[in-house]
Amino acid sequence: MTFIQIVSFQCRDLAGLREVEDEWLSATEGRRTLRRETVLVDRDDPTRFVTVNEFDSYESAMQNSTLPETDVMAAKVGALLIGEPTYWNLEVVQETDFTVG
């Protein structure tokens, strides 16, 4: 079953975050298990972000988490954040596509 991790955080340097992520993407090519990421910004507070990270399963998310490059990325990202991030680890129990008639 699909596993979703939502991370809420504050940051003033989105370009710096993207640079760190690009490094991680390059370093983990062919080994990472992250399937999709959506980055959202709060329209009322441009320092507040939410990422929605999609994995095939909880197990694949944990596999991704144990990559050494993920620890390196987390340390670099942590240095760019304002305060601590908040995590939600969610199992998908239902999906409905309302665009299909």
C-alpha cells in the first residue's frame, strides 16, 4: 500500500533547499525509493512549506531513509530550516480519482 510522508517546515532559503535536494537526487540515482514529491508554500507565510513524499510502501520509505546520502541531506537541510520540521507518516487507505467519469 502507498505510504505518504508529509513534512512541514519553515525556511527562508528555498533555493538552498533545492540545491541540497539536487545533490541528493544525483547521489542516489538508481537507489532511492522516493516516487513523487510535491512541495507546497503557504500563501500567507512564504517561509512555511509542506512537502508530500510518496513511496510504494512503508518498507520502501525506510529503505530510502537508510541511504547514507539521506543522512547527509537531512543534516544540510536542517541547517537551512527555522526551527524543527514536523513529520506525519501516513498509510493510504483509500484513493478516489474524481476526474474520471
